[in-house]
Amino acid sequence: MMLTPEVLETCYRAGAFPMADGEGGVEFYRSNPRSILELDSLHVSKSLRRVLRKGAFEVRINYDFESVIRACADREETWIDAEITAAFIAFHRAGKAHSVEAYVDGELAGGLYGVSIGGAFMGESMFSRRPDASKVCLVRLVERLRERGFVLLDCQIQNEHLARMGAVEVPEDEFLRRLERASALRRSFA
């Protein structure tokens, strides 16, 4: 199956997300439980608050999506292969995939990307070349989602980093109910 923007949107609306299988193919996955970050429950540590106050990073939205996804893929073990990269670049051009980027002196220091459908944002991956860069992007993402009336931030699979930032796990059936309601809303990320 070709990973077109239409295929990706259909899968995200159904609660699935793509990952390269390591053998040249792409599989769609669902996780149960599902990790989400309640937009009013973001935990910002004292040290991260200091970083934010200092303004050490210039944050941009959708400035260089392609560099962000390539940086997210640039690690020893990755689920982001060339097919997924190309598909998400097309999805970005279709207005559904977005990036939040942190810069220092004009250089990309960290970022994240994900998918917006209605009032739901599905976080896909993040990277950091400097301490706190991806955390700053997550804080700015949550602020943007709140400002624009989004109601769901899907983190997909829980990890320690997301848990420290306030992400919780919910049963898949609850996530799917929330996703259906959120995706029916008319919201704009860009």
C-alpha cells in the first residue's frame, strides 16, 4: 500500500500510526494503553522554566519540516525510513503534518513533528542536539494547541521522558472515543 496523505489520514483517524518494519516495509500499529498528554497537565520542571524564561531557543513552527523529520530519523535504531520520510513530507505539504523547531544562533537544535486532524494532534517523534531543546518544543506545542482549541495530544507509546512531562496512559477504547470527538472539531494548527 502506498503511503499517500489520504492513507495516512485514514489510519490516524482510526487510531493507528506507521512504523518501518526494518525489512523495507511499513506496518500500522495501535498501542493499548495509549499515552496522552492532557493539555492542562503539562509538567514543566523548575530548571525547564528557567530555560524558557532565558529565551535560549528561538522556536519556529513549520519552518523546516524536512530537516526535523530527517533529524528524528538520524539515530541508530529508528522506525522512520525513507518511505515514511517521503510520506510525511507529502503529508506536511498537504497541511496535516507539522513541526515545532528550536534554534540557537540560526542552527536547528531540536524539534518534534506530528499530525493534526481536527482538534487532535498526534505526536510522532522528537530529537535534541542541545539539552532541553526538544522539551522547549513540547512546551511550545502544548501552548499552541491550547491557544487553538485542540483537545487531544496523542503521545502514542509511553516512555519515561513523556511521563516526567505529565503524559498518562489510557485504555485504547477511551483513547479512540476521545480521538473521534477531537477529530470532528474544526481546528487549525498552522
